Amino acid sequence: MKVVLLGTAAGGGFPRWNCACARCSAARDGKLPARTQECAAVSGNSRDWWLLNASPDIRTQLNATPALAPGPGGTPVRGVLLTDAEAHHVTGLTGLYGAPGLKIYASPPVLTALSPLRPLLERHAPWTWEDSFTEGGSVLAGGLVVSARALGSRAPGHVPGAADDRWVTAYRIEDLASGGVLVYAPRLGEWTPALDELITGAACVLLGGTLYAAGETDTPVRAAPRGRRASWHLPVSGADGSLAALARHPGPRVVYTHFDSANPLLDPATDAYASVTAAGAEIPLDGAEFVL
């Protein structure tokens, strides 16, 4: 199984267009690497590729990745696996219109939330919309099997949705040929038994590292709702953070993604970066590739 990290920043990217914090300013000055909004791609045969979320930066991300370039037969992208209905994870779908036969996998509440957009997205070519919670999982082109697990009940602020514990999901993706297993959970509000179950036996965990510490709000220019949003994400550090929980799973490779602009992990010179990498976790840049 091949995995490419197309983007590794949280919503708004890095630097954020309206943020004058020290880290965003450093990124504008070229002192820290810029990052596009979180998205990844996975393939079991290097020919059929599946996007993990669809960021607003998807066109730039696809054009920057040779493996995802179209050929005589069209695009190698076969579809998208959505973890939630947040704008920075779904609006990239509008950049994929015109490609016939794409399959979009999402939980039932996310499929419902996206239903008003389907006529727009399918104006030039029909797509297939699949329930990611299909019993027994789903077989993807390229020799992958995927199953979903519920991780959170918080609906996006722009969706007047009913309570449902499947608003936020994670995926377990298995390569039938190699047996390699990837767990993909870029949005993580709390650590749950379901996540422990998913990680057991996995080769790699691609995990949301949005905040390094609880209550991280050191960005001077911040829209009002963003302070409230901080509680939506499990921090990396601390006794109840994701890094401590991962200590119960010493086997898999741990890769963090989805970094908020307030996160010191964006700067390799910080103590936070040193402590996380010393624990064995990885903090890759956009474009990073690995094989399971």
C-alpha cells in the first residue's frame, strides 16, 4: 500500500491568510514550510488511487503529485473517503467534477448533509455515493478493503444536523496483497475504545495532531468561533493526549497530520517538536510518501 500526504494543515492551511502570528509570519517569509489543507491519497497497486478527504487545495495537491497525474485513460483517482462534513474536508469535491464514475464514501449523516450539492457535483458526470458503514466493509479498486468506525457526534457548525455518533469517523484500510493496515483518523475529539480497536494490528496510524496542548490559542488574529473550536480536538501532549494513548500500541508507525497554525509542531526548532519525534512519532511535510 502506498500513501501520499497531499496536505498536512488544518482548515485554512499554513500560513492562514488572515493570521499574523509569529509562525504564520515565518511561513510567509520562507522560514517555515508552508502547508496545504489536510488530505491524503492511498493505493494498493499504484494505479488506482483513493483520496482521503478532499481539501479546498485539491487541484494544487493533485498537480503536485506525479502518481496522481492523468494519463491516456483519464485520472487514476477512483473516489474519495470522507471522515466528516467539515468544509476543509469536503469542498474539494467541487474541484473534482467532470471525472466520471467517482465513488464517494461517507457516513449516513455526512451523505445527507452533502445531498443538496450532488446535482452540482454531478452536472457533468455521474458519481456513486456509498455508505462507509456498510457491514463487512467495502472493497476498493486496487486491492484495498476499507471499514469505518464512529469517532464523534459533533456535527459541523454549518449543518443543522441531528445528533449522530457518526458525524466524525475513522477508516481502517487493509491491503489484501501485503496485509498492511492503515488507520486514518485526522479529526479526533477524544480517544475512544473504537480507536483502540482500529489501531490493534495496524502498520501505520495517520492521526490528527491539530493541537499540541489543550487550549492552544496563541494566534493573535483569530475569528471568534476558532477559540471554541479548540475543544473539538484531542491534543497530542498531556496525560490524556493522543501520544500517551498511543503508548498502549507500540507496534504501528505513528504519523501526525492536520496541524493548526497555533501548533508548535509546525516548527522543528521547538521543544514540542523534539519531544514528539523523540517518542517515535513523525511530523511530515506535504508530499511525504510511504509504503506499508
